[in-house]
Amino acid sequence: MKFAINKRPKAARAAFTLMEVLAALLFMAIVIPVAIEGIRIASLAGEVGQRKKIAARIGQSALDEMRSNTQSQNAVSSGQVQDGTTTFQYTVRTESWPEDAMRLATVDVAFTVQGRKYDVLLSTLLAQQ
């Protein structure tokens, strides 16, 4: 004699219950916004990193130009550089270095990423002229 434990057809036994579907939807409703925010933050970090690299290159070229020019003892110069769709504002300052007979040259390159302002600051010492 055979005993049937479950008389429902196999297709009915393989389906999900309403509670399982609701639990899966609730889980997705929690996980998806967190994942989207993580992707947004990663995108912002990548974009800021790329722009900082470009800003450092711009700052280095401004310092190189300062090194090759014979400018006054304490000078301030500024300008703009357009790279793609981004505008980089830079300001170069020179001032006397108190320790030695040298000048301190500092360049500040500012830019905006997704509505937030960032800047890169580079400094070097120059020989007195």
C-alpha cells in the first residue's frame, strides 16, 4: 500500500507563496536604493580623481612657467584653463621664504564636480633672482 504525503500536483508545490514574494520585494526595496547610492558615490569619486589629476598637471605647468619667468619678488597671477567641459581656475602666489634666500611659489587650482567645489594646492621653492 502506498501513502501519498502531498496530493497537490508537482507544479503547485514548486510555486512561491505570497509571503515569500512579498519578502523578496521588501528586500529589493531596501537593497536597490543602497546599491544606486553606492554607484553614485563611486562615480563621484572617479570623476573627482580624474579632475584632480588634470588640476595637478595644470598647476605643475603654472609652476614651471613661474620658474622660467623672471617675476617680481612677491607676485600674484591667475587665469583659467578649459579642459573639455570643465573650467579650471588657478592662482599663483609667490612670497619670500623666511628660512633662506628663496621664494615660495604656490598654485591653487579650483574646479567643480557635480556642484561641489574642489581644489588642488601645489608649492615649490624658487631661487632668488
